Amino acid sequence: MDKQLFEEVDKYISRLLANEDQVLKDVITSLDQAGLPQFSVSPSQGKLLQVFAAMCGAKNILELGTLGGYSTIWLARTLPDAGKLITIEFDDRCADVAEKNLAAANLQSKVSVRRGKALDVLPLLQNENAGPFDLIFIDADKPPYTEYFQWALKLSRPGSIIICDNVIREGMVLEENHPDEKVRGVQRFNNFLSACTEVNATILPTVGMKEFDGMAICVKI
Ligand SMILES: C[S@@+](CC[C@H](N)C(=O)[O-])C[C@H]1O[C@@H](n2cnc3c(N)ncnc32)[C@H](O)[C@@H]1O
């Protein structure tokens, strides 16, 4: 089995169950237009996030790492009328693009983009009593993943779902003393997760149109 087959199967799943509407397609175009990287989750991953949000009846969602708002839109579309999603983004160019995309998706009343480094914004959210969040999606820079996860534990409640993307990195996590700080960041996180008694967790390998990777899926005990 090769990458091409995984891509074809991913497209097949997307055609069946994760069809992008024009708003989501426009988010992808908006990234190219703004010279931003195509680091959004894939359609089937966006749908997976949405299914998790629906499964736990999420009313209050937190996301770390907005980019153009692609995963944000998948997640926010399951929110009830009074539901809220906070997404944290430190790059103003991304936040500007995301806010336009969220307005195009008619989600501006439910979603707020908080600008700043996640480790600066998270304590503010705690002070504002913004939690507990029903679902937290961690998809920002990789070196502080352990610290992001520790914050997610603080800002959640028993039953909350915490999802952390890109924790396998094409299998590079298997290599000890890897020179890449992103790989080392997720290795440190994966080890922390392994010893964490506050969650029931697993890692779901992800194959398809994006690089071979994995999502940590956790439920707070
Ligand atoms: C992988 S992209 C997010 C993709 C998005 N979740 C999606 O699937 O559509 C990571 C984002 O995290 C942002 N980021 C990086 N470091 C950050 C930090 N310290 N705090 C907040 N955001 C950060 C980047 O600017 C980038 O937009």
C-alpha cells in the first residue's frame, strides 16, 4: 500500500462524508492569496473534529492555532445557538484572514479569535473563567505541546475531550534525540501523556492527503 492509495481513500471518504462547501474551499484559497502555509487539517480530519464535538454535545470549545479558521469552522458548525468557540492565534496575518473567513461562514457571533501567544492568552482565559471547555483542540506550535496540554487539563472538566494534532510526525517520533524541535516537542508531550493519570487517551494514526501523522485523543477522567 502506498501514499497514493491512502490519498485516494481519503478523498473517497471526504466525497462521501466530509464534503467541503464553498466557504471551506474559500478558506483554503484565502491562505494562498495571503501567502500563508497550507497547514490546515484535511477535510476528513475537520469532519473527525466535528464528530467529536457533536459526540460530547460541545457548547464551549477552545482551539490553539487558528491559521485561516478551517478547523475552527468545522468545529463551530456543531455548536448550538448559544455555543461559543475561542481560537488562539499569535500571527496577526492569520488572525485577519481567519476573521474574514469566519464572517463568511456566518460564525462571527459564536467564534472569537484571541490574538497572542497561546501561553500568554491561556492564563487570561483562566482569569476570565472562560472554561471549562467541553472540547479543546491543540494545533499550534509543537515545542510547548506539554504546557498546552497542562493548560487544557486546567481549563477542562471530567468528560471534556482534548485532541492534539501532529504527534507522530511521519514516524519521526520513533527516533530518539531527533534534531527537530517539533519532533522533540511532541515526543516530550507523548511521554507526558503516557504518564498522565488525569485522562484516558490514545493516539490515532492519520494517513491520507496530509503527511502521515497522528492525533492524540483524550477524555478527562
Ligand atoms: C497548524 S496551524 C493551525 C491550523 C488550523 N488549526 C486548521 O487546521 O485550520 C498552526 C497555527 O498556530 C499558530 N501559532 C504558532 N505558534 C503559536 C503560539 N505560540 N500561539 C498561538 N498560535 C500559534 C500559527 O501561526 C498557525 O496559524
